[in-house]
Amino acid sequence: MTRLEYRTAGESHGPALVTLVEGMPAGIQVDQSLINSELARRQGGYGRGGRMKIEKDEIKVLSGVRQGITIGSPIALQLVNRDVRIDEAPAVHRPRPGHADLAGSLKWLTNDCRSTLERASARETAARTAAGALSRSLLNQFGIDVVGYVVQIRDAMATFDSGLDFDELRQVRNSNEAYCPDTNAAERMIAAIKQAKVDKDTVGGVVEVQVTGHPPGLGSCMCWQDKLDGRFMQAMSSIQAIKGVEIGLGFEAASRPGSEVHDEIEFDNAKRDSAGLGFIRRSNNAGGIEGGMTNGENIVIRAAMKPISTLMRGLDSVNLQTLKPERSDYERSDIAAVAAASVVAENVVAFEIARAFVEKFGGDTLQETCSSYEAFMRAARELDSDNNP
């Protein structure tokens, strides 16, 4: 089975971040401008700190692409850091509550948190964003679209028409610095971030990602590691500062009876065409995933981001050299990075969809992938024929 995978390397203040993507079929036109635009969006959003004014994230393709087209070999993407001072940066002896500082110092037996925080930093998510944006060059070939946005910061919650198409969602989202599809809520979100800055505090929030245009049957119920909802949750919860993930109705499902949770099924033969298989749901509480597999409905995933753990006013901590109580160290940081997290979430979800797509339909070339996909869709439309059991 062909597997699409990626790994990242690099530290926050090291020379560069590197993303290595393996398993991408040959013959895909790489949209480098899309990758760079996603990296630029990740650097934006209200509440970001001074680091984003220093860096200008753009990828350099080191391998796996010839004349703009994938050739089947591993693809290496480089993001050069401008703020390179990993060897000169001061030691950090006062761990920040909520950060990896203390846990990493205990794990690697050091009283200097610097080595841990350099890799644990959310700067690493730029490399993951690049991988996800690259995968969209494959998804776009099959009409699969992904969009992410902010739905809550503090008590400011977005309300918007869930029936908006993705282009409309993007248009409203891109009209404000909160990356929110509700402009009124965006104003309240920005106000909450402004107040946190006055208070020398930080704020978190909730982001949502939707996927459309994908076929049913991605993922599997046969092996727990292949369940797509579990893979989405792992991808989302591994984003720095994410502490909770839900799909569809999520935790709300626990408080409702089954009759108000499960999405009843209808069939409309008129909709069994090149764009669909004819099955219709009256709701989408499952968030597009049943039994670890896509069911054809839009995938809907939300993630809760805790407040940034670096506060200008600090928090009570302990000096790891003296073991005496002191306030935590301060590293240049954001007041809020929820908008940026929505970009990262959008792209890690895109990669997981692409990974599952390649597992089901993959081949060495885009041509083979297309043939496999088209054959599956034909067979799925003929599910009730004598040719199928």
C-alpha cells in the first residue's frame, strides 16, 4: 500500500525548518504560490507577536519536484529562519507553566529549558502547514476542498450560516484579522485580545475545519490505527496548545438521545451522478465520519486551543538551578494565536485527507490514482446492480 507521510525538522531559532514528504505520486503540478500564501496566513491574525514581523515564510523546494511537477521521490521543503540565534540565546532556568519547559528538562535531564523550547515552539507548525498546503496540490485534482476558521475566543462565539459554500466562508473569514466567518463576533474577539494585552495576559479559543468534495470510504474500520477520526484527532491535538478535539456534534452527543444524534439516511436517484452517489443525510451530527470512515457528508472538526503559556507578567515557577520560587521566564510571544492555529489545523486536516486518499487510490503516478478513483466511483454508483453482492 502506498503511504503518504511527512516529517519535520528544525528549531525555533535554528537556521531553518525542513519538511520531508514521502509517497506523493508523480505527475502532480505543485502550487508553490498556494503553499506560500498559507504560510503567510499562518503568520497573520490579530494578537501575533514581534517574531512574525521578522520572518517572511516562503518555501524552497530542495528535492522531489522537476519543472514544477512531482517526480515520485521524497519532497524536501525548506523554510529559512531570519531570527537565527539558537547558539547565542540565553539559557532558560525558570520554566513557564503550561509550556514543555519543565517536562522537557526532566525528560532530558537538564536545568536549561532552552533545548526543549526550541523544538517545542509553535514555530514548528510552519513546517506542518507547508506539508498540508503541498498535499492540496493533490486534493485539488479531485475537487476536494478544505477550509478552517475561528469560531470562539473567550466568550465571543461566531454564528453564521452553515450552508455557506467554502468560497463564501473564505471571503468573510479573510475580511477580518480574527479569521472568523462572523464579522460581528470577530470584533468582539479582537476586543478580548486587546484587553488581554492590557492585562499582560493571553487568550485561547476554538477553531473549526470543514472538508468537502471527498469520496466516502476513506479510512477504515478494520484496524484501529486506520480509523480516520482517530487520525484527525491525533493530527489536531498534536498542534501546539491544542487541548481538545471533537468531530461533528462531539461532546454534545453525550447529552442527547440517539434519536437526536444519528443522521437518518435517504436516497435520491436523481442525485446519483458524476457529482454524487445519491445518498442524503437529514443532518450531519457525525461530522462526516462513521466507523472511522468518511460517509460522503462534509467533515467537520473543532479544536480547543488553550491560552499561550508565555505571559508578559509571568506566573509562579521555580528556578531549576536554585530550586527557589521565582516568576517564570519570558520569551517573545503572542497574546493570541488562535487565528494562526486555524491555518495550521486546516492544513494538517488537508494532509490527513490526502494521506487517506492515497492509501485508497494511490499509485506511483497521478494517472494511476485517477484511474483507481474513477473505477471506485463507478462501482459505488452501481451498488444496487447485479454486478455487486
